[in-house]
Amino acid sequence: MEQYEPERLSAAQLAAMRRSLTNGRGALTRRSLLRASGMGALALGGLGTLSACGIPPAKREGDAAAASDDHSAKEKQVNFSNWTEYMDVSEDEKHRPTLDAFTERTGIKVKYTEDINDNVEFFGKIKPQLAAGQDTGRDLIIVTDWLAARLIRLGWAQKLDPSNLPHAFANLSPQFRTPDWDPGRAYSYPWTGIPTVIAYNSKATDGRKVDSVTQLLDDPTLKGRVAFLSEMRDSVGMTLLDMGKDPGKFTDADYDAAIGRMQKGVDKNQIRRFTGNDYTADLDKGDIAACVAWAGDIIQLQAGNPDIKFAIPAAGYITSSDNMLVPAKARHKTNAEKLMDYYYEPPVAAQLAAYINYVCPVDGVREELARIDKAMAANTLILPDKAMAARSHAFRSLTAEEETAYEEKFAKLIGA
């Protein structure tokens, strides 16, 4: 079982940690909002249907509808919408170094806006324009995989031109190449990966390692001090893996068995609660001894608490992603593709990873990141090695019917 011992963090890491977690004392962060949106998807009708083989169904009139006159050559600009704390900034916080360098090199000006706070909210913001076949005013957006799948299925994302994406095509990490909702990455490229791991406070466990869901659910020394995540795909996915099931291929019966297993943990008071990102404060204090956790949170917590550890279960772990897409009718598609490709150049990718601390999806970045911070380059939560990457699993896409049924069962389990 891999375990990361905290080392020196860079100034950029510490600054990002301070801003995004407020020292882990229960502040709402981008991660909690992002993950909370998974439950909200139900209110908007779920993910929509995907075929049994995982390829979006042939609702391809959207491909033609998505296309738009490309004004990139005449209008040297790109309008980029992103989440907060998801882009490098200068020490005085007045500049975006990688964006500035892109403009200097290409002459393409980037209007960068951090106007994405939640997937569901953002979808509601852009849906009326997309449904009406209108430009959203955005050329590049970053959304989580389930929403990326929906936009592609509806025909509201433009198919990418591979000739504008040579670095992205060559340098995309193998573990991110074939999501079932966008086989071959025809419409999207990942901005970051988001691993779900086991985390524990070694002081609270008296030095014992916690590295499996079985321990979380059955170890009597952890009773009442265990937390699972309120994001269905992460908690159910990790439990399925522990049961020897593939989260990419599970059946209804497998899902029900995983829910039943966690229900036993609730009934015997083994599980203290299901949480969003607010588990960080309790884990930091030791009130929660061990939990299912998001890797980005753990990197940030380790900066101030050497007792915080993580482990990758032998059974594997769940990975999701945030992804770059070009919306339908965007005016500057080629410029957007050039910007996407730019972030797949290893020196640029390293600079971004050093600031945001999530999994970098770019191969060949380790040496570049080591020049910035050797400890970060060795951290498998940011740059998974081959062994760790091989144990990552994506939760499969769901039909609308599955989405409704599964979320209802999970909501009942967690008391939502």
C-alpha cells in the first residue's frame, strides 16, 4: 500500500492551501461545491442515456448544430470559463503567468473568468442559450465528467480538430484516454484528475495504517470515527472495488450489495457520517480517525498536519476528472483548441500542477515539475506512478433510469 509522507511544500502550494481550505476549518471550497453537484444532477433529469457499450447514442444532429463560424483568425481572442483556484497566479495575485505567456507567444488574448461554482448551477446558466442554438459567449469551459458527458450527448459540445491538438494527443496520460462518455477524447481533454483515496489521522489510529474499505466498515477500533463521502460515485465506487467488483461494469445487484454493506456500517454506528468536503476539519482534529477522501484535500491538509496520511487500497481507487470542452456555437474554436493544447506542453502543465495540486493528466511532466518542487514531483497524488495509475477506476456512465434509482437508494442510506 502506498503512503505519502508530507515534505516541504512550495510557496504556491501553501498559498493555494490557505485560500482554498482556510486551514481546513469547514470552509466551503470548490471541491465541496463540485461534489455536491452530483446529487443536484437528479433534479435536472440525470445524465441521460448512454448505450450499453458506453458510447453516446446517435443523437448526432447536435454535431451539426454545435458547429459555428470560426472567427479565430480575425478575432485573436478566447473566452475561458473556469472554477476558482484552478489557475496559477503570480505572488502579487495580479497576473496569470501561464495565460500571459500564451498571449505573448500567440497574440491570442484570453478573457479568463472564474464563473463556475457548481456544475448544476453552471449548466442551468448556459442551457437556455445552448438549447436555442446560440453562442454562450464562452469558447472554453471546464466541467466535471458527468456534465461533460451530458453536453456531448446533447450535441452541445463541438468536436475537436486533432490538427490543433498535437501536444494533447501525444501527451495525454493513458488512464484518461478512453472514458466511456467520450471514447478517444473526440470532444474533450482533461484539465485535472480527482482521485478518491483512504485517508487517516495516524495519531487518532495510534499509528495503525488504514488502507481498505473493509477496515473502515469492520475495524472495531474505528467505530464511530469513520466517514464516507456524500458523493454517491465515490463512496459506492470504493465499496464496489473492496467487494471485488468493477465500478466500470457493475450490475444493479452489485450496486444494491454495496449499499447494503454500507447500511450495515450505519446500523452498527461504525460510520459516523457521510460528508462533503467538511470532513477535513474533523480528520485534522482526529475526531474522524479514517475516511474516504479526495486527494486534493489531503495534500492541503498534510501541509499543516504531519499525522495526516493516505493509502491506496490494494483493490484500487476511484478517479473522476474535470474536462475542457468547446461549447456549441463558440466563436473562437481554433483559438480555444490552441489554448487546450498549450496546457499539454509539459513545462506549462508543470507550472499549473504546482499551483492547483490535483492530478496532472499530462505525461512527461515529472522532470519539469521536479525543477519547481521535487517533493511535488514525487507525490503520487499529483503524478500517479504506473502502479498507482493501473489501480485507478472510473465509475461507469449511468442511464437516466439508473441515475434516478441509484441516487434514491443512496439518499436513503445517507439520510438525505
